[in-house]
Amino acid sequence: MNARRRTVLTAGAAALVTGCGSSGDGDSDGSTAPASASETGKTPETPKASGTSAGELTRTSDVPVGGGTIFKDRKIVVTQPEAGEFKAFSAVCTHAGCIVASVSDGTINCACHGSKFSITDAAVEAGPATRPLPPEQITVEGDSIRLG
Ligand code: FES
């Protein structure tokens, strides 16, 4: 039984090989490949939060009172120490350059070696970092927070 099936498959493969024809269009050197194709595959950083517009970093409602939100791709942490009071700092830890990992209990926390910075002024609350996170400029307009 097996021998008979093998014979049939072999015959089919031979038929496929002979089915290849030449079209005459395959002789170009390939220099006309579209250069823009690679650009269309890239997706720019798109804000995930719904409702944010171009140039907007985030919305005030996305930054918890007494806490903060880290924007890793922008290397910025925005905090709201008191309701309606927004601060922004570099999210790059001054100890060894990690991006800070979380905001909790009034501090911005770096997971690399455990440094903690105040959400109010980014002062060092716990080492090994010795310098505060540098401030960043933000503008709050209504419920929109933008850089600069
Ligand atoms: Fe942040 Fe070391 S890099 S604690």
C-alpha cells in the first residue's frame, strides 16, 4: 500500500517542476524597489490614553492626587502632591540612570537600587541617589497637561 502511494506523490512532484514558465519580466536588476515601504511599517509613539491630542502629555485625570504617573517613553514623571497642583520631573534616576519604576506613598521609586524621591520636589528620600530628580516644565490647561 505504501509503495503505491509513494509512486503517486512522485509523479505529482514531477508535474509541478515542469509547470514553471518564464514570464520575461524577471530580468530587471531590482533597483526600482520602493524606498518608502520601510517607513510605513513604523508606528509613531501613540498616546494610549483616550482623548489626548497631539502635543499633549496626559490629562490631569490620569495623574492621581498624592501620587504620580511615569511616562517612560518621554522619561518624565508627573505628580500631583495636592489636588490641582501638578509637578513634573525627569524620570531618569540620578543614581545610575534607570527610569524610575513607580510612584507610591508620596515617593517616586527607582527599582534598580531602591532610591526614592519626594513627589513634591523630587528631593531624595532614600538613597543611594544623592541628587534630586531635575524638574521638567509642564503647562496645565484645563484638564490637559503638555510639556513646556
Ligand atoms: Fe536608581 Fe540606582 S539607578 S537607585
